[in-house]
Amino acid sequence: MISNDSKKHVVIIGGGFAGLSCARKLAKSDEVRVTLIDKNNFHQFQPLLYQLATSELGTGDVATSLRQALQGHPNVDVKMGEVAAANARSRTVSTREGESYEGDFLVLAAGSQANFFGTTGAAENAFPLYSVEEAQRLRSRILTVFEDADRDPKLLERGALNFVIVGGGPTGTELAGALADMIRGAMMDEYPDLAVKKAKVYLVDHGSSLLAAFSEKAHAYAAKTLRRKGVEIRLGISVKAVAPDHVLLSDGTSIQTRTVVWAGGLMASPLAASAGLPQGHGGRIEVRPDLTVVGFPGVYALGDFANITGENGQSMPQLASVAQQCGEWAAKNILAEIAGEGRTPFQYHDKGIMAMIGRDAAVAEIGKKRHELDGPIAFAAWLGVHALLMSGVRQRIEAFVNWAWTYFTRSRPIQVLDRSDVERIDWDEGAESGTSGTAPAVRTAR
Amino acid sequence: MISNDSKKHVVIIGGGFAGLSCARKLAKSDEVRVTLIDKNNFHQFQPLLYQLATSELGTGDVATSLRQALQGHPNVDVKMGEVAAANARSRTVSTREGESYEGDFLVLAAGSQANFFGTTGAAENAFPLYSVEEAQRLRSRILTVFEDADRDPKLLERGALNFVIVGGGPTGTELAGALADMIRGAMMDEYPDLAVKKAKVYLVDHGSSLLAAFSEKAHAYAAKTLRRKGVEIRLGISVKAVAPDHVLLSDGTSIQTRTVVWAGGLMASPLAASAGLPQGHGGRIEVRPDLTVVGFPGVYALGDFANITGENGQSMPQLASVAQQCGEWAAKNILAEIAGEGRTPFQYHDKGIMAMIGRDAAVAEIGKKRHELDGPIAFAAWLGVHALLMSGVRQRIEAFVNWAWTYFTRSRPIQVLDRSDVERIDWDEGAESGTSGTAPAVRTAR
């Protein structure tokens, strides 16, 4: 697919925040045509995946058709395909479906996947939470342990309703809050015969605080709020092994559970390793401040796929807003290159960070100001922040209002165990043997 | 699980319209406790499955958690389980999960599945549309053929965008209208490079009219409306065979396609054959006018699972409203039995029948009156009818208003190819050989 007209061809890999915002910016230019390749036909809204996992939102609420998002731009072509190889030298991409694309510019925005740091059993037994697919799997697991325990309440003694979340960053903290709310709310009502109050959410982090990227007072607020919701927080503790039926911690204790959620770190998706480009922390592609890759003219790497260094010399965090802004910036630099002008270093406009801790509490830090928010105000703030992020994605404001309304009124939890997501649990698995020779301690608390 | 208190135990198999309305009616009585068993954790709203298949609604819009629907009734126990065997003599039920239940009353409302009438290849290659699972599979197939054709436009010549719907009843007619709207609307916009206008919807029925249960003028209206939308209607024609890449018709022609939707008939779910009860047309359980089964005291059969004879001696149609009303009626008869009173014959209150033909047209027949509705009026009528049906299921009116709003504003088609639903198409399958020795004619029109 060689460019057959005068327009420069930009090939973008990945329709996440970075890739999509880059495509949308380029779509307005007459100088380029764009091919956006993604293995899914949808853009996924990562910051809300934890709500898909806890049945608060449906798949259609956190996934938007890429074709819809880019509709009406004849110079943008969306192709659904799984990238098999990318050659940064020739700026060519081939897909498993057998297509190949060659760009004048190549934008790598292929995102991340869970980084298990070699933890025994984690890849096999833990539930990551970075994609719609992973969130659906986790949702099904949560609903399945409740159904199984409802049929056989003895499973409660075997930790069926213990949920262990590894990683106290925003994803882990938000999930812990939402899950605790779900248990104390919907599940308590829906399983009146089951001792749902024995259900327990554990949040484990090897660091000394939750929400490490936030200020110290926010750490305390998050911990206090989660404890009020019944979450047991274990700080300064790492995970040694994840078995099918328990997790082993660095202090020698273990927790019986069938649901270990891995929110403990990310690494670049496998494409990074195969592209022959310089990789840094987490396997992410090293980029110059202008988001290009040294030695590979016309190649950009963005979002979670790249190590982006801010003006202060620090690595930018893996945030949707960083990804979105650098996508636009890369588009600007590409258009500058075409116009024969110079590229400029990416400047991140920090709008602050925010984490929801369940439905009724949030912490937001904007500049040096910290806001602890409760009740409807927390929701309103959350709404505002996500409206800003979504405005680039959703075509119609009605959709967002509608969706927010659904969320706020709590009227329609999507507790649907889709056929295809149901993985039956073998409750006898792991019951006899421990993990890698470690004794399967059955203490669930120190 | 023997009843251990003075309340009579009613075991209901199936959480469809019949089983759920029966459970809801019984829930209000102090005389009974109820166990409702379903293989899914949700009630599915069959009349709208065609909208799930055409991406107009999401899974959460047509599936409602059974536990939520029955929440707040301590005498109702929902159990997710797949019934392996039901003994009508002892009124015992065992599930594949290893549970067993014994009732003073047994209510069989296990629903239907597609009846392929032995058509060669239909079970393997056609897409039924009776369950959420089947609607999701069909949705994925529709989205997949568009994506595949977008990558390789030559597939158009091989019928990639031909859609053949077998059966001109309400399901087939409504799907044909919705699919034609989807193609001429969303798909035309989203695949600007693809010759989407070559996409073609065929509606095949062996009878002499569409919507046979409606009046003659309605037949004509449905046909005229669908033709205006570009649907090709083939009446008086039956399907001889369904191959992976084409369908062979009784007039000797064949249509190249990868998407044959089977809306051509239903039969009772397999449980009916194994229960040792009298079966009639479509394998459905024969019931007395009071919905009980002759020779099996305390056993009721309802909805699509039963052959219900109306006061005029005719079989009741397989309609949600019939199922819903007979569920309530069975509950009334069970309570009468417990009170030592007589059972009464089911009286169906016919509120009329309605079919939507795409988004902007509908035909409704109430009593002897026929209404042909266009535009917003058609939508309003549709809204009213479904609000009535849903009122028994949804707890909160907001949910319904919200959902109707989504539908009406068309703001959020759920075009998401879920990981787990994606079945890749082997485009070479069937390309060389015909079906069962029949020549693979490649004419797509007479």
C-alpha cells in the first residue's frame, strides 16, 4: 500500500489515547493520509476498566468503535489487524492477517501489558486489568465466585470471596474501592442467603503508601477511605507467588483466594522488543523530547509504549492525559516536518491527577492543591475530568450525559455473565499442593 | 434441599418471561418459597435480541440480572445452574453443577432453541437468534465480514456482504429491517472505502407472506417497507442446505454468503425430551388449559416450553406476552392449589401483536385494528409496548427511559467485537466443494 498520491502517508499502530488523538489531529490536515491499525475494532477507555470489571459499566460504555470515532474523515483509514512486525528502518508494518503498510511516517502507540516482574504463577493465575478483554475476564471471575459460593457456602472457608489486589496505584486503589462498594451494596442485597459480609478485599503494595504519585495527605486519605469500606491494606509487602487458590506474600503469610488482580506494573507491549528500537524502563521505546526515535527518521513512539522524558528530566507517568496530549503533539510535529519546519519538544500540560475511591470519595491534585472530595461532589469532579478526556473520543455529548446518568443513578449494574467469558473454576486445583515448594499457609491475616 | 419449614417449595426451571413472572407473582405470597434455576445469571429480553445482533443495544440492555429482578424477596432463591435432569414424577431437578432440588411444585419454563427441521448444514453453519449468546455471535459475524471485506474487497465478489435471513416471522422481519438500516446508515459512513452499497439483505420464507400471523394488509406493508430499504424478499422458497459459503434454495438458486440467520422455527429445549412428559408440536410439553401436565400432579409447563391451547382450541403463539401472562397464571393456580381451591384455565389477554421494520416503521394489530406506523410514532408505539413488557422486569423506570433515549438518539451503537465472540472466518472453506453433492451455483439472483 504505497502512497499513490501527493499526500504523505502516516501509519499509526494502536488506537488508544495516543494513537487516536494523533489520528484525529492529522485528520484535519490536507497534507496527509492516515492508516490507523488496531487489533480491536474499538478504542478502549482504560481509566474506567475497573468499572467494567465491577459491573458498573457495560462493554459499550468503555469501548468506542474506532470507525465511529474517526468517521467523516476521508483521509483516515481504519484497519483492524494484529501487527505481526514493524520495521522502523523502512517504516513498514505487516499484520497477522497478511496485510502490509508502508508509511512516510510511522507512529508506534501499541500500549502496554501487565508486568509480572517474574513473580511465580502470576502470569498463569492473576488477572491483569489493562484491556477490555481483561476487564471482562475479571468481571466474570468476580461474578463466578459469588455464584459458586452461593451453591456451596463451604467455599467461603476456602477463600472464595477473598479478593487480593496487587498494586496500590490508581488502578488498584480505584478497583479496591469499587469492589468494596459492590460487595457491601449490590452483592449483599442479591445474595441474602450467603455470608457476603465475610467477603474481603485486600490491597497489597510493596511501597509504603497507596497512590504513591499523590501527596502524603492523599495517601492517608485513600487509606482511611478504603479502610472505612472494609478494605484490608497491606503496605511494605510484595507478592512472592500466585497459586490457583492462594497468594503468598513476602512476610510469609498467604491469603486464600481465587481472584488475584494484578495492578502491579506495566511494560510495553511485545511489539517493542521486536521492532529493534532502543528500549528503556519497562521495555518502553526511548524517545527524544520531540517524541521521535533517535536514528530512525519519521518514527515516533507515544503513550504507554514510549519512555517520554519531561522538561524536568523525569519520565512521564503512564496516564491517559499524557498519551492524549503527546498524540496531538506528534501530529503537530509530523505536520511541521512536512512543512519543512522544525519539530518542538513535547510540553505536557498537567491538568492534575485524580483517583476515585469507590463511588462516593475521590482525591484530586491540581498543581499544588489537593482536593478531598466526598459524595456527589466527588462524582461531579469525576464527571468533569472524564468528560474532558472523552470529548476527543465520543461524537455526541448525549452519549456521555446518558452514560453518566446511568452511572450516577446506579440503576443498571451490568451483572451479566457472558457465555464466552465464563471460565469455570476448578475448586480442587491447588488444594493439595503449594506453589513451588512453599508451604501453603492458610492464615489469612497476620 | 427438602423444604424444612411449613412453606411449600416451588422449583422453577428457567428465568425467561414465563419463569420470571411466575417467580415474581409467587414472591408476594407467604405460603411458598421459590427456587428459580437458570443456566445464566440473567433474564434475556428475546424480543430485542435482533437489536443486540445489529449493535443497536448492548448486552446489558437486553439482559437483566435475575438476582436484581428478584431482589428483596427473601422467599425467592436464585440458583445459577444448568439443569441436567428433571424428574416430573418426584418433582426433583438435578444440575450439572451437582446440586439437586425437590419441589412440592415443579414449573418447567426452559424455553426453546432453533428448529432446523433437519436442513443439511444448518446446525453447523447458520446463526440462530434466540439467546443473548447467539445474538452476540451473530453481531460478531456481521462486524467481522465488514472488517474482512475492508481488508480484502475481493471478498465482496464472494458474497461477504450478503446476509440471508431464513424465516419471515417477526424475528426475521425485524432483523431484516434493522440490518438494512445498519448497512445503509452506520456501515456506509464507517467504511467509506468499501462498496457497502453492494451489501444485500435477503429474506427467505417458504410461505406466501411475511408476518404470517398478521393480517394481509400487514403482509403487504412489511414487504413494501423492507423493499424500500433494499431487502430482497423471496417467498414460497425453502432452504435446502446451508454451506459455509453459500445457501442453497428450493428453486435451485444459491446465494453466496457467510451469514445465514436462522429465524425459521423453534422447538422446545432438550430438557423436554428427557423429562418423560407428553410432547406435542415442536417437542413442546402438552399442558391442560390450566397449564398443568396430565398425570403429573404439581407439574406445570409454561411459555415456549409448552403447547398451550387457547380457549378457541388453537395453540398459543410463542410470544413474550403469552409467556409472561401464563407465568402469572401458573403462580395463581399454584396458590389456589395450596389454598385447596380449584385451578382455572389460562385466559390470555391479547394486547395485540407488533413488529418493528427497521427504526422508522412498525405494524401493530390490536384486536381487529391494524396500525401502520412511521417515523417517531412507530418508535413511540414500540416504546410503549416494550415498557409494558419490561415493567415486570426492570426495577427502576430511569433505566428504561435512559435505555430508550440511547436507542432513539442512535448516539451509541455498540459496535464492539468482543475478544471472546470473534470467530475468524476461513474464507477458503467451502470454496471448492458444494454441499452434499449439490452443485455450488454462484448465481445470487434468479
